[in-house]
Amino acid sequence: MFKSFKASFRWKKKYKKTIGRDTTLLLLLAISIGISTTLFLLGFLTLTGILTPINEFITGLDLIVFGMLCLVGPIGFYNHIKEKHRKEVEEKLPDFLRDIANSTSSGMTIFDAIRSASTGDYGSLTPELKRMASKLSWGISIKEALTDFAERINTDRARRLAITINKALEIGGNTSSVFNAAAREIDQIKRVEQQRKTEMSLYSIVIFISFFVFLAVILIIDKTIFAAIFDMQGRMAGQSIGNMRISQITPEELKNMFYIFVFVQGLGGGMLGGFMMDGRLSSGIRYSFVLILVSFILFKFLF
């Protein structure tokens, strides 16, 4: 019966690797793509004149922007929440490893040390430790439990940790020194990542400031230069100055042109700034969502 249970556990593990552990992400992605595709289609049909606008406030270009927000927003914020959870887990990993090292150095086995640690308070790491202790109590080897632990956290740091500890346990030797060395390695990696984030955040701030400066410049140009052009266009419609003829430019066309400029700037600036700050594309998607939303609000109420 125990063998069949282990076989079932291995099959479930294989199934997760094949199908994907995060079904919530796949469902969210499918819903986001469906809604955004519908909005893109409605926006395109409205811009081409096939469909009439819903009202004067919501245009076809707005529908396309809503489609982009629906596409990048849910995925970006969902990945941010997951990444925040992973960071909280990794923050407690060095403390957990040092406690395991102290327990094994006092004569406890690794199994007893992990079971004792699972009763402690390690924040978001505690449920994972309880799961690991339960698997060890079922007779699953430490190697499999550590490997599954790393796969559930799903970070390069956790995977390197599992590989390092498993190899050290296979070779044998002083177990406590292995866990202490792993804790020091994680602390060193955290310091390097924090230093990189601090340095790159300055460049990201410059990108975000440049975006808002770009918005301010467009607003100033619209309220001054183009306001004068439209006023002159209204008074001199159809007239010519020398060999130049005053052309008709509608404020709506100008607004849509600026709207597209800012939309592209927000999308690209958010992606680049977020990626430089956190080193992940999901952060870039989240910042792009915020910048595009700010652009939409400003254009609707200030232009």
C-alpha cells in the first residue's frame, strides 16, 4: 500500500511538471486574452467606422487601450503577488538553514531537525516546512523532499540550495557545516541582488521621470502652440500666406496622435524601467499598466 502511495505521489509530481503547477495563471491568462481580443476588435471596428462609438467619451482608441490594460494588468499584478510571496519565503531561508545547522550539530538527525523547525515561526516559509516535514514522515527521502520544496518555491536560489544540500548529503561529512555554508551563500546572493537593485533603480527613476516630463511637454504644447494654431485656423480657414495654404487640422486628430505617442512611451518605458529595477519582465508589465492608466486619465481630463 505504501509503495502504491509513493507511486501515486510520483505520478502527481510528473503530472504537475507536464501540465503546469500554476493553473490560476493559465486561467487568468486565458480570460485576459479573451477580453483584450474582444476590446481590440471592437476598437478596430469603431476606428474604421464599421461600428458607432459607444458615446463621445469612449472612442475606438480608448477601447484598444482598455484591451492592452486588460492584457498586461492582471498578469503583471498576479506575478507581482507571487514574486512577493517568493521573496518572503527566501528571506527566511537563511534563518531556517542556520537553525537546522545548530540542531544537527547538537546531535539531532536531519529529519528531527526539519520537523522541529516546522513548528517554529518562519513567516511564509512555515507552511512549506510543514509540508516537507509531512513528506518526510511518510517515508519520502530527504532528497525528494528538498527537490519538491525547491520546485514549489520555483526560484533559482531555492533550486541551487536543494542541489547543493543533496550533493553534500550524498558525499557525507559535517552536515551542520553544509547548512551553514548554504545560509552564508544565500545571504551573499541577497546582498549582491540588493546592491544591483539599488544601482539600477536610479536609471529606472530617470525613465519614469522622463515619461512624466514628456507628458508635461505635450500638455504645454497643446495648450499654447496648437491652441494658437487652431485659433488662427478658425480665423483664416481656406486662406493662404504667400505660397503656403492653411490646412485643416482637427483637435481630435491631434489628440489621437499625441495619445498614440504617450501610449507607446508608457508601454516601452514601463517595461524597460521595471525590468531594470527588479530584473523581471513581470515588473515591467506592471509598471507599463500604471503608466498607460495614468496617460489615459490625463488625456481624458486635461486634453
